[in-house]
Amino acid sequence: MNPQWAYPQFRPLDLDCKPIFDAAFKDYPPQISEFTFTNLYSWRQVYGYQFCLLKDALILRADTGKAAFFLPPIGRPGTLAGPVKQILLETNIPFCRVPEELVLALKEDPALEILEDRDNFDYLYTCSELIDLGGRKYDGKRNQIKKFKAEYEYNYQGAGVGAKEILELEESWCGAKSCDAVEGLNNERRAIREIAEHFREFTLFSGVIRIKDKICALAIAERLNPETLVMHVLKADPSFAGLYQVMLNDFLRADSGDFKYVNLEQDLGIPGLRASKQSYQPVKLIKKYTLSLKK
């Protein structure tokens, strides 16, 4: 690591940083969905990500122009509480998306305020369950898939998906959802465009569904840790009932491989999205917290 990047000297996140983060995530496998280089890079313009090194830990700072925060340090477990406390005392800028393991190391500190960030909890599922959809709890999902397959002829394509297919679906989906009028959706569109532009530079799994040669659904995922696949993008044309369920099921059948779990990321506090993610019966919610100094 270049000593010029030592705390408090931050440098912007760019593609040249990929080997640094890939090595850190390999040595210290993450649980939270934010921690893949693809995710950090594709959202870097929205969040203004920069990073530096402090006591052998990677420190990520975000500044949206409206608010600044740090992400949890990336490094050896058991050594991260010190850097967090130091940065909080020196900057009074909160840490967000902090996993439970790090919170437990800091929970007795009387100077800290620790708040659950429910809207950013990750949803974790067993791949085999979402493929098989066995038992009464998945009756509705199986019926939606069965009805879709009886009504439509479609083609699933895995390997070979590229930027053209990704952008085609995203623009069509955004047209239906009026992304230009919704800041969160517009930011997501920017991130997906970054993924599409650099798709071959990342190690991603992807799939699309075509109906009458038109791309109507898309999935993009990545290895989060040795047991877990994280879903970065899962979209389907809302005019086709059951297409979302078919896209997820076909993608996991084709690409979940040896992964035991799939992380479907957060619900962001959106009621419909929360209901959808809960309906798939997560085996666990990956809790996250916000850490700040007490006022």
C-alpha cells in the first residue's frame, strides 16, 4: 500500500484499486452485501467513495454532498474496534452498515450510540430452498411460476450476457418505473450502467429471460464469500405476472453452483420490497448498525 494513502490521506476509488480490495475480501470474507468491489465501484459516483489504510485496515469514506459517513473497516476481525473509535473521536462522522460482529466489540463503550439500521438489513436464503420451493410455505411461488410457464414461451440465457442486454432491460424497466423522477431509482440506474460498462472486468454471474426475442428479465450476481452468492440486480418487466419468480428460480438453478446461500440485499424500507423479500422466507437477516458518538 502506498504510504501516501495512509490515514488521514484518502484516495478516490477507481479500477486500479480492484486488486487491493479483492485481496482484502479474500483474506477477510465479508457478510454484508456492500462489500464486493463491483458494488463499491459501481456506486462510487453516487457515494463519492474514497479509501485509505489505518492500522492494516482499509477505511472507506463516503460523501454524497448531503451527508458523510464511513463504512465498516475491512481487516482482521478483533482488530477493527480501535480504528473505528479513533476515527469517530477525530471526525465525529458516523460509521454506517456496521455488521453485528463489530458492534459486539464496541457495545459496552459508553461514548457510543449504536442504532439498528433495519432498512439495510440483508436477506439471506438457502439456494436449495429457493430452487426447490418445496412445502406449503412456497405454494404461492410455485403457482406463480406454473402459471407463467403455461401462459408464455420464454428463453433463459446465462453465459454470454453483456452490456447490450443489461442496458436494454434497464432502460425498459426505468421507462415503466419513471426512474428520472425518483432519486433512488436514478442512482441505481447509474450503478447498473457502471456494471454494464465494466462487466468483463468483474467476475459476475448473469442471466436474462427473453419473451419473443425481447429481454424482459435480468439477474446479475457475484461471489460474496465462499458460501454466499450476492444478487446485485434482479429485475423483471412488471407486466408479466410471475416473471420475477421465474427469473430468480431459473438463475439459481443455472448459476448458484456450490454456493449454499444467496444474499438478496436490502429492502431499503420500501413496504412492497420488504413484503416480497419476506415472502421468500429468509433463513437469516444480516443485521447492520449505525455507530456515532453520543451527543
